[in-house]
Amino acid sequence: MAAVLVVTGPSGVGKGTLIENLRQRVPELELSVSATTRRPRPGETHGVDYWFLTDEEFERRAAAGEFVEHAAYSGRRYGTLRTELDERVERGVPVVLEIELQGARQVRRTMPAAVQVFIAPPSFEALRTRLVGRGDTETMAHLDARLQTAREELAAQDEFAEVVVNDRLEEAVAALEAVVRRGVLKAKGDAA
Ligand code: ADP
Ligand code: 5GP
């Protein structure tokens, strides 16, 4: 049985921050490194933060069926490579995907056993402040598009049985950890 956690929610809501904190509390949870066609932000490393691919390479891999899911977001492509999941699922290693809404919907169809959590901001203003606060050029160049997409994504949170509001970070991490221990790690135990 796959022990897969999907964390979704608008860009800038704190998904990456929450997952980093979660993995300190649940070290056996491994992170799926996504592929993307966007450029690296300062400090981002190929193979650690993302697999940074050219448009041609992404398209070739998509056509070859190498993605579990993939989507366009803010003019760029993002996707989960099967190689990030298959071997871990086989070994029973729990794995977390940090992906946007369209990808989460695809995973819901193809991997219904995966546990999905929507991360919501305390308010739209707080989301805007966090996105701007991150301050990278790529985000700022597409800020309006990202905020518009965020509005649409927030409207979809009712699709998710588990919603964690990322207001105070410590509380949100604790809530996410509770979901993981209840759903993901239990699923793994059941399969053993
Ligand atoms: P995402 O991965 O969803 O795009 P990030 O994890 O990059 O979001 O977080 C976006 C920004 O918001 C970062 O600058 C991060 O430090 C900040 N942030 C995350 N969680 C909180 C929180 N609970 N309160 C205030 N700021 C936060
Ligand atoms: P960013 O450019 O801010 O790193 O990511 C933009 C959005 O793409 C975020 O909402 C992030 O969760 C999402 N994303 C990252 N990796 C993937 C992926 O593999 N698949 C999908 N569908 N979305 C992803």
C-alpha cells in the first residue's frame, strides 16, 4: 500500500516551510523532488529543490509517460517523476509530494489511497504578504498571475477532507504531523 502524502495549496502559503519542519519531526518521510521548467531561484540546487529541465526535456519526458502528474502553473511546467515514487513505494518508504491543485486532482484520481492535505492561509492578505516577502524576482515578475491563481486555488479547498490553516507555524506543523501519523504512517503499518 502506498504511503503517499500530497501537500497542496497556493504558492506562498508555506507548504515548503511546513514540509521542512514536518520532516524534522517525521524523519522517515522522504520528499519527492519535482521537475520544473522555471529557472532556479538563488540558493536552489538541481536535484535537491527541483530537477530543472528545459522545455524540450520536460516535453520529451511527459510524452514518454514519465510523470505521475504534471501541470502548467504561472506559465511554467511542473511535474512528479515516476522515479521519485516507484522505488520508495515499493520499499514502503513514506513520501511527500508538494504540488499545486491540478496535480493534486490528478493524483486523487490515479492514487486514491494517497492522503491529501490543503494548506490555507489565515487570510488572502497574509498570503500576499508572504509571497511578496519571499521577494524572488521570478515570483515578483508573475505576482498578479500567482495571486489570481491563488484565488482560484483557495476556492477549491472544500474538495479536501484535511485542511490545515498555516497561521502560527508551530500549530500548523503539529496539525500536519497529526494527519501524517493518523493517515500516512498508519497506512504503511497496515501494509506491513
Ligand atoms: P510555498 O512553498 O507554499 O510556496 P514557502 O514555504 O516558500 O511557501 O513560504 C512562503 C513565505 O512565507 C516564506 O518567506 C516563509 O518563510 C513564510 N511563512 C511560511 N509559514 C509562515 C507562517 N506560519 N507565518 C508567517 N510566515 C510564514
Ligand atoms: P514554485 O515555482 O513557487 O516553486 O512552485 C509553484 C507551484 O508549483 C507551487 O504551488 C508548487 O506546489 C507547485 N509544484 C511544485 N512541484 C510540482 C509538481 O511536481 N507538480 C505540480 N502539479 N505542481 C508542483
